[in-house]
Amino acid sequence: MSLMQIVDFQVLGDDRGSLVALETGKEIPFDIKRVYYIFGTNPGVARGFHAHKALRQVAVCVSGSCRFVLDNGRRKEEVVLASPNHGLLIEHMMWREMYDFSEDCVLMVLASEHYDESDYIRDYDEFIKEAS
Ligand code: TYD
């Protein structure tokens, strides 16, 4: 199975433009406890480089684009997120790296838990050990 679980969002469009609504239990398969977004990323910057022990997330590029690499400890896949109509579901114990942020990129992340530094695995060797 692909590591890239892309959720297609329904776009409610009319002659004024477009609207996407995201709800717990519908498009988002967990209770949303936190939302954060990354924007104004400087050229050449890469982010992420961690996994979470329990956290689940859905990442949406609501503007612009960026490239995601996901790694479950056995294999790596990458995808370009470039549409506000799609979300990338990132399960727990998935190493993630983000690259190639466009200047206009706004990357919104919906998360299943509040911020908790103790849920992070920031060391790749430790991740590989825990994942196997
Ligand atoms: P960081 O985890 O380095 O971001 P990324 O993994 O996307 O590169 O987070 C940057 C800083 O923001 C770090 O000091 C932790 C803080 N932070 C919060 O306080 N709350 C949050 O929800 C997130 C995601 C980060």
C-alpha cells in the first residue's frame, strides 16, 4: 500500500469561487485538536525531519506547493502537494521531510493532539529502531 494517503476534498464552487470544509469524522479521520500553518518559508529551506509516536495529521497546501517525503522505516515515497483540494494523511510513526516550498506556500496541518514535544522522534536512527 502506498504511504501517500491522499484525501480528496469536495470543493463547493459557485460563480464567486471555491470553498472547502473539513470536519472531524468526515474528511478528517480523527478529532482535530490543533491546527497550525507554515508560510513565508525561505528559499532552499527543508523542514520536518521527525516522526511522531502517536500524533496523526492531515497536511493541506492551501496555497502554492511543497514536496513531502514520507518514510515508514522500510521505504520512502514522495509527493508534491499543490492543491487546496487534497490532504495528505500522515499516520503516526512516519518520518517526514518537506522541501521545495513555493514562495506563496501556505501549508496547513490539522493534528489529532495538542503540541507535545515528548511525542516527537527527532533522531533518524532512533526512528528506525522504533519502527522495526
Ligand atoms: P518544528 O517542529 O521545528 O516544525 P517543523 O517540524 O515543521 O519543521 O516547530 C518549530 C517550532 O514551533 C518549535 O519550536 C516547536 C514550535 N511548535 C509549537 O509550539 N506548536 C506546534 O503546534 C508546532 C507544530 C510547533
